[in-house]
Amino acid sequence: MSHEPQPSLSDDSAATMAAPAGGYSLWAELRNAIRGTGADYTRIPLRRAVFLLAVPMVLELVLESTFAVVDIYFVAKLGSSAVATVGLTESYLFLLYSIAMGLAMGITALVARRIGEGRREEAAVTAVQALWIALLASVPFAVAGIVWARDLLALMGADAWTLEHGSRYMQWMLGGNAVIMLLFVINAIFRGAGDAAVAMRVLWVANGLNIVLDPILIFGFGPIPAMGIEGAAIATNIGRGAGVLMQLWILFRGGQHIRVLTSQLVWRGTILWHIVRTSLGGVGQMIVAMTSWIFLMRILASIGSEAVAGATIAIRIMMFTMMPAWGMSNAAATLVGQNLGAEQPDRAEASVWRIGWYNMAYLVVVSVLFFLLPDRLVGLFSEDPAVVAVGAQWLRILSYSFFVYGWWMVAVQAFNGAGDTVTPTRINLVFFWLIQIPLAWLLALQMGWEATGVFWAVFVSETSVGLFTLWLFSRGGWKTMKV
């Protein structure tokens, strides 16, 4: 396979590489980060590389989490059972997310490594094979959601209202899951290539459209009838579908670092299988984590709809506040992959430690807010005292160890960016399946702690996994990975 030559850098990118650290103002660098540059992230100063990648990734995920919060805000107007419908449906969507996110981990690692090696044509071919995998993986979820939505909700212990009104929501969400798969995978391609600003703009469009359509379709507007909770699902599908169309247009038109040609739209079994093998560890680690959440939701469902609703609101708030940290951690994955490809392991490690300190500082501030204002935060989304009490309790318990998440996220993404997706899978298997689930069952149902027991089990397991993962990263075995 022939290799495309490195594209020339745009003027602003070349200047960024050449300029001394103090030669550019913050606003100029912020403009470059949002607009996107052709900068070589293996050569420019590390602080600048982190900034140029992290800013668009943080903004991308902030808007993603903003939609999640806005969505649950409008759905909560329909009652606690409607919120529980979203929570129970997301328990199944988490299985889909685990595949999409695991595949995204492998794709980011492979594309970043090829870009770091200067093999851009192979990066584009890899991207095409990822699209085939995403489409194939979406089929069984679509069939299950369309045909067995009511049965799946009943299996999770849904109440009568959810079974009657929530099945259409699940049919839309699972039936249209291909747009979720493609959104994850194509943005992973852009991130791995270093086109983080493109991924940011795509989610701005997708989630901005979601936010606008949510109240219109849920409550009705003019000639548009009120569709209730089903309207929330339709809004999500329209918004994300528009995002996917935008992604494909940019991918084939060409970003700063990667472009797919129509001649590359062929099935390459060897490369496809290599992607699958590289992604299996990522899929595994996400399935372990997500199925653990399903078991926790099943335990909460046996306690009552208020417990499920409170937990669902709390997790949305947590997602919203964690997204900046996830954005910075995603930047670490790209920097690790590209710098290992360029045979600069020390620079790869330095980027992880730098981002880890940023994450910790940010999440310490979030922890203070969770500890001081949990009732007010949850009360923004529900007026039900029982729901508020459950959600506030979880936020306060999380506040005791939230800063550890910063280190855990960046360490995991370092492994994933290096292509070592198996190690985090083994870690998750022990801490989530062998510790978190049994401990939650014991504390909540056997010892009578109910929802409180679930939350303390999450605290114990996820604090432990964060500290252990960081220790394992510090040993440096990930530097020797070949992908």
C-alpha cells in the first residue's frame, strides 16, 4: 500500500510550531484550538499540544453533557416514571455504548499510531473499516429494541406507566442506534487523527439540534402535537442523525489530518479484523463497567421508581461535570498514540502526568460543589422530595473521592491510546464485577441500606480502581505496545 506524503502545515500551524512558548496570546491559541490546525502534535511544545487538543475535546463533551442534562430536565416534567424510563432504557443503551466506546478506543489508538508514523493513507483505510464494523454492530440492537422493547423494560422491573408509555421511547432509541454507533466511531477517527475541532463542531450541531427539538416534540408546539417521552427519543435521533451526515461530509471532503477517498470504500478483511482485535479489550472493559451499572439499576428498581429516578438524575449531573475531565483524558489518548508512533515514549508519559494534574484540580472544585449543594443540584430537575433525597445522597457520597476520577480517567486513556485495551478490562472485571456488584447487593438488600448501600459500594469500588490503575500506569509497561 502506498503512503501519502505528509500534508504541509497551514500557516498558523507552522507558526505555532516555530514560535516560542510565549509568542502567542491565549486568545490566539484558543482560536486555533476551536478552528483546528494542521499542527504536528509530536513536535510542538507539549503544553501547547495539550491545549490545542484538550480545548475542543472539552467543549465537545461539555455540550454532549449539556444535552443529557437538558433532556432529563424536560423529561422530568412528565414525572418520576418518565425519568425511570430513560434510566432503564439507558441500562440497555450502555451495552451499545460499551461496544461503540470500545471500538472508538481501538480506532483512536490505531489512527493516532498511523498518523504518528506518517502513514496517512493507512489511517484513512482503517477509518473505512471502522464504519463497516459500526454498521454491522448496530443491527442486533435495532432488532431487539424494535421487536422486544416492552419485554426488555419488564425484565428490568419497570412499573406499569413505564411499560405502557415507555416502550415507544425504547423502540426509537434502540431502533435508531446506528446513528449513535457512527457518531462515536467517526468522532474517534477525527480525534485519533488530531482533528479534535471537527469532532467538537459535529457534536455542537447534533446536540444543539437535540436541545431545540426536545421541548417542541415532548410538549408540542403549534401544529406539532405533544409526543411525551417518545418525542425525546425522536429529537435525539434527528439531532444525532444530522451529526452523522455532517461527519461523513467532512470525512470525505477532508479535515486537517485525515481524508477518506471513495476508492477506499472497500472491504479490507485483514485490516477490519485487526481493528476488531485491537478493540476487543476496549469493548470488554466498557461491557464490564456498563453491565455493572445495569445490575446496580436493577437493584435500585427493586427499591422503587424514586430510587431509579434519583440515581438517573445524579448520574446525568455527574456526567455533565465530568465531561471536561473526559475531554482532557481523550487528549491524552491522542497524544500517547501519536507520540508512541513517533517513537517518543517519554513525551507520551509526560503528557499523561500533565493532564492528570489538570483533571485532579478541576474535579476537586466539583467535589466541593457536590458536598455543599447536592440538594439544590438535584432539585433543579425534580420537585419530588424522595427523588431529590436519593440523588443528593449519591452526589455527596461521590464528593469524597471524585478527584480520584481525574487520575483514573487519564490513566485508562493512556492505556487505551497506547493500544493496550486489555489491561483496563482485567482491572474493571475485578473491581466492578467481583467487588462493586456483590458489595452493592450485600449493603442494599441484605443489610437493608437500600439506595445508600448502592452508593457506598460505588464509592469503595471506583476509588480503589482509580488508585490501582494509576499505580499500574506508573510502571510503564504500556510504552512497549505495538499496534
